[in-house]
Amino acid sequence: MNGMLSIVLSTLLDIVPILVLVLFFQFVVLRKPIPQARRVFLGSVYVLLGLALFLVGLEKALFPLGRMMASQLSEAEFLGVADLSEAQWHDYYWVYIFAAAIGYATTIAEPSLIAVGIKAEAVSGGSLKNKELRVFVAFGVAIALVVGVFRIITGTYLEYYMLGSYLLAFALTLYSSKDLVALAGDSGGVTTSTVTVPIVTALGLGLTSSIPGRDAALDGFGLLALADPLPMTAVLLYGLYRKWITRTAKTPSQ
Amino acid sequence: MNAIQRGYSTGRKMLLNILRRLKASFMDLLPIILVVAFFQAVVLRQPLPQVGEVIFGAFLVVVGLMLFVQGLEMGLFPIGENLASALTHKGSLFWLLVFSFFLGFATTVAEPALIAVVDEAARVASNEGLIAEGEKAQRNYAIGMRMVVALAVGASIVLGVIRILKGWPIYWFIMGGYGTVALFSFFAPREIIGLAYDLGGVTTSTITIPLVTALGVGLAGSIKGRNPLKEGFGLIALASLVPIVFVMIYGMILF
């Protein structure tokens, strides 16, 4: 009960600075009433209430399970080895599968990505699809988490992975249509939000605490670092896919 | 058609509409349910603890997501777009930039996720002897870091709005920015790098993102010759990039 109250309260606190800012500009700077004020007000209440329910539900149902799984999957007993220092990187195969699956699943449910997807579909006049865009982004996050987990397990340097994935994103940026670069960048930025962060952080902490020789300060942070360039790459690929679809649709098949 | 029939038919339409939205939200949540169920039942082979709690929680998530999406289109999107077009028509660049800065700064400085990460980082930094021991040093470090991140987000929204007004291509910024980040990764203290990446991710809250997106798209839509898809997006990309650079610089100065 206490947890629920604090979630509702922190959602409310989240909106206070925005509310003050919007009201100040609307009434002091612009000196104009808000068009369709009642509808907008009702919508804002929906957003607040919806987000609070969403977070309370996650905290009740999914986060405890997700956290528990993340730590159980990296235990020596589960991996079937006597001691974790004997485990090879490929003994952790269930951890990779879990990382990919949970990365995909949490990204699909990410409210901020839904918001960006709705806008993208609207301003592209329907040539981009909200659902498809999110599926591509989710695949990007899934791959990012698998690579991130591999990095923690092998204890290799984050910098090289970052450099590699940004080079990939850059190469695709140069190659693909420049129209989608801004959307791709935004999609990379919103992937790590409300739903993804808690479970993924638990996964990172579980791994760094159970694998010998890993340091939470050095290795635990940064599991999400690749969840920016790789989804960005995925959106650019989605653009190429849409282009290919429209081209094949235009050419009548023989 | 008489009044009762009409009322009945609108009621039915509304109900169908709600059901359709509920189903959409449920489909968004379904992958998580499947992953958790599969790992619990097949991989870990454990019974689900507190089934009732979990089902009730999942129900809250679905209803919450539905309300959130409905509210976006009724509330947050129109607010952002109206303000963007009103401020451009007023023709006051100054107020537009002030609004942009505070939209970034004010929503970030009090962001609970940011506070949590920064406090944790202060504890780690103090344990490793990077900053002086004691609560005061930790508090100063945490507040300093929060200010740096909030300033960075404010600055990046301002930069992004200027970019939309001028029509500068976003890939200059993205490539230049991430090039800088990659370069700095080799110079900045190792303890700050992972933290810098993580802080880039937690800065924009779920309520800020729709507003910022609507602001960008609204701006690009109300300026002649700008394409909302090509130029309207990109504010969030900058808001998750610039803080990384700022935090790395802060780390290099501090340590």
C-alpha cells in the first residue's frame, strides 16, 4: 500500500513542473485560453492516472518476478556448474535468451515509445506504421541487451562495443534516406524508460554480483548503453524495409 | 431512429471503442506475460508465487496503458502542439527558447530516476575514494551531477529547437555528438563513463517525451518549408546525447 502511494505521489510530482510551465506560458506569456480546455484537462488526468496504474501494476506483478528471474538465471546451481569461475561464456545461454526476450517484450510495452510511434505514423501520413516501428526498435533493444550481457560475462571493455555499434549506426545513416535519421535518434533515446530500466538493471546487478571478478561500479552500469545506437540502426533498417515494400508494391508482379 | 435508439447506439460505439483500446494495450503487454510465464514454467520450473497479485497487477498495467494512450491524444499532444504554434506565431524567439530550456531543465532536475541513479553514483564514488568521504561531499557531488544533467537537457532542447528553426540536418548533430562521446570515452575516468551513458537514458520521463515530441512536430509543422517527419523529430535524440557529453566533461574536471 505504501509503495502504491509513493508511486502515485512521484507521478504527481513528475507533472508539477510541466503544469507550472505550461500554465505560465499559456496565461502570462501568450495570454490566451487553452483551446478545448476541458478535453485537454481530461486527457491530462487520463495520462496521469494511466501512468500511475501502469507503474503500480508493474511493481505488483512483473518487476518482482523479473528481478527474481534475472538473479536466478545467473546462479551456479542453475548453470549446472560447481563454481561460477568454471562457467564458460556459453554456459549462460539461458541468460542471453532471457535478455533478448525481456528486452523485446519490455520495449513493446514502453509508453514513451508508443507516443513516438503514434506521432511518427501520423506525420508520415501512414507510410510508417506505429506497430512495425516498435517491433524493429524492440529487436534493436533485444540485440543490444544480448551484446551487453555478453560483455559483462566476458568482462571486455564497453568502449569497443560502443564504438562498433556507433560506427554501424553512422554507416547506415550515410547510406539510408536522411528523412528518418531524426526519428531513429529519438527511438534510440526513448527505449530506456519506465519498463525496461528496472528489469535490465536487475539483470546487470545479478550478473555482476554473481560472476567472480566483476565490479558493480565498472560493469553494472552501462548495460543499457548499447540500447541507444542499436535501436537507432534498427529504425534506419525499417526505413529501408518500407522503401523496399513500396517499391515492390508499385512494380506489378509478373 | 428515436432518441433511445440513438443513445443505445452511441453507448455501444463507446463500449466497442473502449474494448478495442483495451485489447490493443493487452497485446502490447502480452510479450512480457509470455516471457515471464515461459521462464517461470519451462526454464526455472517454479510455480508462480502469488498468482492473484500478479493477475491483478497485469490488469492494472493494461488499463493504465489504455488510459495513458487515450490521454496522450486528448491532452499532451494538443498542449505541446498548441504551445509550439502559438509561440511561433507570436514571433518571439526569446520566449520560445525560454520555454524550451525550462521544459528540459525543470522536468529533469526533479526526476526521481535521475535522483536515484545520482545518489547511488555518489555512494560508489565516495567508497572508491574519488571524492572526499562524508555525507556532505556525497551530497554536493550528487547535487552537482543533477544540475549538470538538467542544464544539459535544457541546453539540448534549446539546441534542438534552433535546429528545427534553421532546418539544420540532424545527422550532423548525431554524428558529431556521438563522435565526441566515443572520443571522450577514451579520456574520461573509467568510473564516469558507464554512469554518463546511464544518465543519458534516465533523463527524459514518460510525461516529458510526448510533450517534447509534440513540441518538435508542432514547430516543424507551423514553419513553412519544414517537413515534420524529417525535422520535427530529433529533440529526444539530442536530449539523450548532450547529457552524456556534459557528464563526461564534469567527470574530467572533477577527478
